[in-house]
Amino acid sequence: MSIKKLVLCLLLSFGALIVSARQNAPPATTHPPKESETPQAIESSVTALTNTPVRMVEPGIFEIGKVRLDQRRRSITLPAVLDKAKGFMEYFLVTTYGKTHESILKTLAEPYHIHLAMLLLGANGPGNAEFPGSPTNGVPGPVVHPSKDVIPGNKVAISVKWNAPRGEVEHSAEELIYKSDSQAVMQHGFWVYNGSLIVHNRFLAQMDGSIVSLVTDPVALINNTGPGHDNDMIWEPNPGNLPPPDLPVEVTISLQDPPPKP
């Protein structure tokens, strides 16, 4: 994709919503630039359009705030830390100002930056258009939380990595989550990137700090669509696989859908 096309896609995606990085975000999607594009051109174009600093670390790898984008691996990484080690959870990951009373991990990364990075990787989560109960599809009000409705989106994988005295430790997100009704860890393969809702020009994930939800929440950027996504009384941290308290961890979110065609 040429820089001109990238700029056009970003303009179409962001529209008039690029007003405040803490309250607004792009409602649609764009396509990832090809690796053949000049990295500096990509960096300057995205920065100019979004008013969000984008820094090239090396060819194909960019930093947007605390989020790192890897074009080749079609993934983003962000820092986090253990938040809750026991109790019933509704979220796997929220911001430090989000619903930390019911989340396993928390992060300083901003949902706005996560969303921009995922759009640049080629994510095309439906946003408002296809959410059950979203204000734009004819049903008044958001989904009742938790809900039996399944939220559509791009299939993603989530992993968590940290350094321990005996070496590096890495687990899938599912291995950190215990499902009490089945007395087993969470099943693999049910995360989708849906991209949150925009209501009255407000990007709700940025406002609420909701990033990865275990039960149906259209405000969160990522949702669990597997068995039990409609039950907020079965999800707990899996103590055997959790990182130590206060130890920095790295969360990686990888797109699993085929890359978009040029």
C-alpha cells in the first residue's frame, strides 16, 4: 500500500473523531502498510494524521505510546502487571484507571493506542455496526452485561511473558484463567478483537479502560466468545501460572485472521 493510500485509509477511519487521544478513536479500519514502504514516511504520516507520536524502533516495528507494533508477526505488545490473584473476574486486562477490582492484569497502555496499532495491522473489528444491542443497529442501549450475545470480531491470540529467576516464562492468556464450573483452565481460541463502541464521539474503551473482557462487554477492545462468556461468576485467576506481584510482564496480542489483500 502506498503512503498516499495509507493516508487516505487513515482519514476515512478517523474522520472527525480525532479530537482527543483520551476520549476519541477511529470508528473503522485501515490496512497495514507494506514493509517496502519507507518507515520514516509511515511514521510521519500516522503521527500527522492522528496527533499521536509514532516512533520507528527498526524497520517493521513501531511504538505508539506504550504499545509496540510488529508488522511481520502481525502482533502488538504492551506492558502490564498482576492486578488480582484471587476472586471472581470479569476482565483479563484493564488500564490502571479501569475496573481493577475485577481484572487479573492491569496496564498503563492506553486503549486508544492499542486500537490504532491494531488498525494498522489490518484489524477490522466491527465497532458499532454489528454489535448486538449497539446504539447504531436499531436496538436501544448497549448489551446487558453479561449477555448471551456473541460479539463478532477478528480472531486474536493473547500471551503473557515475564522474566523469572530460572529464566523466561510464557503462558497463553487462557493458562492464567481458571473456569470454576468446569474446574479447568479456559479453553483456547475464543478471543476476538471487536474494537469497542463509539457513542457521542466518545471512544468508550478509552474512557472506561476496558481492554480484554471475559464476559460480554462491547466497551472492551477484546472479548471472550467461548463457553461461559455470559457468566461473570465462573472466572478466576489460575494461581499456579500467575506472575509474581509487581513483576513487569509483557502482553502480546496477535492477529490470527489471514492478512488483508493489498
